Amino acid sequence: MKKINHKLHVNKIKKQGYTVIKNFLSTTELSLIKKKVKKIEKQKNTVKTGNNIWHLHNYDRIFTKIICKKEVQKILMPLLNDPFYKTINLKLPNYILGESMIIDEKGFMNLHLDSYIPSSSSKLYMANVLFLLDDRTRDNACTILVKKTHRKDSYPDRNKKNYNYLYLEGKKGDLIIYDSRIWHGRCEAKINTPNRTLVYIVQSWFIKQRFDYIHLLPNRIYTKLNNLEKQFLGFCSIPPKDNKKVISLRQGYEVLKNKKN
Ligand SMILES: [Fe+2]
């Protein structure tokens, strides 16, 4: 991996809604991840829909480690950190995971927003982070997007056929990050080559997680995580069960336990 110009990528995401970081993963990291994915795929309890695998971080710590890499943090923090989150050092992330999965699809997917909420605000609150495990091209169903729509205040018109797509192509090991507000989808594959992608939705702490990861994360994984990783999975911003005891929603590492209850 070459030295990353984080500011450049932050600005690209702000201005054009996406960025591509070439050769982000080393060949060793890439083969380790692929090996782990293969193993998880074969397990009986794995949550799958078709070839897609859900909630990777629930099976192996590596899937939290990879998204919590310093090099990723340096890009996501200026975009997603809450500047008023004072119970955690502001030099550390306070954003959380919304969802993690492996996507392995070949069919066309119509334009949509993963943020669900269109907004023209300059403030971003959700990002898609894609680690390419295989090469992805316009021939094997790469992500498509419509330029500049991350600042559009509306949903795509799915009946309109003549959108000018940008084909988000990349090589295995590349990292793609885009603003979840951008209108995106997938083009249909013309060839049958593997195109697996490890996808994370990462969001500001105040956005509701899509699954109850606090509940779903097995204790055997929880005990392996460091404080930063536990916070990332949402353990510092659990909605309080007792509204008399807890009044601060932005909690620090001191609430983290060694074991889950
Ligand atoms: Fe999406």
C-alpha cells in the first residue's frame, strides 16, 4: 500500500461523493480475508441470502479490525465524527457500524440511496465502505452511480432510463468509499467472473443501526475486541434502558465491559 493522502480522499468524497483508493489491501490481507470468508460460508449457522453473507463481524474479529484500520479512520473521522462527543477523545472515532456484509451478485440493481434520506446538506452522516475481494468491472456487475446526486434533495426516478451512469470499477484489494446518499446500484454482468465485495455501512453514532448488533454479537467475539472496536460496534451508544440513571447518550469507554452480560 502506498502512502495515502487522506485529505484528498476526504475532499473527493465531499465534492464528488466517492473515492477509490488503489491497492489498499496487501496480498496477504486479501488472501487472509478470502480464507476467512470461505470458512464462514461453509458454517451451518451463517446468515446468507443467495451468495451474500450477512454480518461478517459476528463471525470473526478480523472483519472489525479491517474496517477499524487507522488508514480508514483517518478518512471517515472528518466526515462522520460528532464534534460534540466529548466523552471519547475527539482524535478517535465516535462513528459506528450500520451493517456489514459480503455482496456477491450479478444482476442489475436499480438506483437507490443507502442513507434512505436524501439531503442537499454539506454534512455527511453515512458512508459505504467497499473492500474489493475480486476485480469489478462493467462486465461483471460493478457498482454504478449517478454523479453529484449525493447532494440532491430527492430520490431517483426509477422509470427514467437515460441516467448517465458512472461505472465504479476497481481491482481486488482496492477500497471504495462513497457517501450513502449518492444514487447507486449495480449493472448487469455480461461475464461470469467472481466479483465479491466486503461492504460496510458506517454512520454517525446517532443513526439507528440496521440490526441489533449489541444483542447479536457473540460474547466470544466481544471479548477479543479493544475499546475502539467495541465503541465502533455501538457499545458506547446503546439506547438507555433506564432513563433515570442514564441521561447522556454519548458514552465513553468506561461503560464498556470485559464480557457481554
Ligand atoms: Fe446500496
